[in-house]
Amino acid sequence: MIYHLIQFLSKFDIPGEALFTHLSSRAIMASIASLLIAWLAGKRIIRWLQKKQIGETIRDLGLEGQMQKKGTPTMGGIIIILAVAVSALLFCDLTSIYSQLLLFTLFWCGAMGFADDYIKVFRKNKEGMSERWKLILQGILGLVVALTVCYSPDIVVREKVMDEDSTIYVRDAGDSLCVNSEKIVSSGQWKDENVVKSTKTTIPFVKSHEFDYAMLSPFKGALGWYFKWAIYMLMIIIVITACTNGANLTDGMDGLSAGTSAIVAVVLGIFAWLSGNLVNSDYLNIMYIPGTGEIAVFMSAFVGALLGFLWHNAFPAQVFMGDTGSLTIGGIIGVCAVLIRKELLMPLLCGIFLMESLSVILQRGYFKYTKRRYGEGRRIFRMAPLHHHFQKTGIPALLGRPANAIPEAKIVTRFWIIGLLLAVATLAMLKLR
């Protein structure tokens, strides 16, 4: 709203107007604002949750320090949602389709997680919302995003125009040539001559850094055209669903989900900034997607909110985010990756989410298989998701060593370090061909 107010007042030549319109300034202000909101409002929200006795119900699973968390307030994801929403509404360009999609994701996933936590806390049903309904709601979100990406005229990949001296230009709405990258990114007004609705995405280890989903279509002509978009839409739904569930499974220790997600969000924000900048995208030879600078502003607010929440959630946690927070975090990360065409980099960038998800899938699958074959279920890990495997003692499993439990704070710190290494490796992919 501040952005639009300054845009309206810009015709009066107010000094310092550029401070509130440039992407860099808005990104910094959005992150600071959301951090302060999460930090300050978080205290009051935690006290309110304690007053209403909205505490976590703990089952004794033999985990070190587990029962000490009994009664800790949950549904703290409200803090993240509030901080991101207020900051984004203040500093994002709300006419941008990217801002609109991310805000829709924030509220959709927030409502889904809130409903899940409500069932657990107030209806005393520890299982919460059924897995089927979660997948249906996640699939609806993925379908909405997929249809928007495929049909919205505002979500495009722009082709660069080269003149005789090989300088890169893009035409603005006034038919003049402009090389001011920040002006180009934030203007939002373009000629239709360079618009490309594309199913291309980013992939590492190849010269052009691009992969077209049309290559997966077995058909040519009109049928092939429809088939490639169907494949792309299916991929979008899968990525969003996988990220949402991965973040949800990672939430199980103080500061684990918030810390690892903040690292991922920083990298996605950098990708969004670079992809929406004409000069930087050309230098790195990555896909140029105009308008994604607004995603960078939103992700800055998201990172600030996660850090502000981490202030309260770090070991020992004063509040748990619950599914209200974890589903929201995963949804935003998945949608952001899709919008900036970096979804194929997510297995590396979100390696923590991937490991946590695979541990659950392998554990369940192996348990069911051995129960059918041997009459009793056997386990690969002491406990799944993976972070609990290192916290558990005394149960033999295929991956049962080391025998001694590792303190929770050390597990979380080590997962953060792994997340940082994966983030650096993902950024390095920009120059590996």
C-alpha cells in the first residue's frame, strides 16, 4: 500500500520517492518490517495462546527432552502469516500477478494448516486433517497456480532484443529503448512483440541452462502443444505438493523448519532478483522473467518473518509453528520455485525437505513390506522423519548407529549447516555448464 501511495504521489515530485519504489529499498524495508512484526507481535500472540491453553499434546515416544515440551503453545504459524501479510501488503506491488499468487498461497495454506491444527487442539484428534484432504487442498493450490502460469498474459518469458553493437535492450511502453535494469523490472509495462508463453525451465549442467517440457511430449503439432502444457501443469502440482509436505515433515524440532526454510527462501529471493534483472540474467545466462523482482520483495518479507519467528522458536522453543506455519512455509517455497522456473533445482536446494520426506516414505514402505513377508514390521530408521532418528536410542534398525542419542540443539545446527552447503551448491549451479 505504501508502494501504491508513493506511486500516486510521484506526480507531485516528492523528494525521496525513489526510496519507496526501487526493488532494493522495498526488499530491505519488507524484511525489516516483517522481522519486527514477528518479534514484537509474536510476544503478544504467544501470551494469548498460553492464556487460551492452546498447547501441544505430546505423546511419549522416548525422545530425549520430549516431555519437557508438553504444553508449549502451538499454532505459532499465525505469527509468520501476520508478519508476511502486513509487510507484503505495505511494500509489494499488489497489481503484480506474482504478488497476488504468493498472497493467495499464504492465505490458502495458512487456512489449511489452521484447520489441521484446530482439529488437533480443539477436537483432541491427534491425527488432524486426513492425508487425503490435505492432498486435495494442496492439489487445488497447485492447479490454481498451474492454470495461472499457463494462461495469464502477465507470466511470460521475454526475449532480448539485440542491436548492431550487441548491446542488450528491451522496449518499454513508450517505444523507447531502456537499459536501466531496475526501471525495466519495476515498470511492468511491455510491448507484446517480445512476449513468449513458454514451458521452459532452468536445469543445471547444460550450456543454455534451459529445459523444455515439450521434449517430454510424444506428440507433434497441435496435440503435442496441448500435451506439453499438460505435462508442465502436472509438474507444477507435484512440486508444490512435495514442497508443502516436505516442510511439514521437517517441522519437529525447535528451530529446524524455520531455520532451514529461511536459508531456502534467501536463495529463492536471489534467484527471483536475478531472473527479473535484465543485466544480471544476461551475464549469468539464465532465463529472463520480467516482473519477478516483486517475488524478491515478497521473499524478503518471508525471510524476515521466519527470522522473527525463530527468535521465539529457537531451542528451547517458546512456541511451535504447527501445521499453520509448516504448510504455509512449504506452499510459499514451492510456488516461488515454480514462478521463477527453478523447480528442477529444488531437490538440491530443499535437500533437507527431500531427506525428511524420503525417510518417511522408506520407513512406511519397508515396514508394510516386512509385515506382509515376515509377520512383523521392521524399520530402516529408529524413527521417521529423519531428524528423530538421531534423537532416538535403544531401537535397532538398519541404520541404527550411532547408538547414542544426539542432543536436539546439535541436530538442528547440523541440519542448518547442511542446508547452507546445499544453498551454496545451488547458487554455484548458475555457472556450471
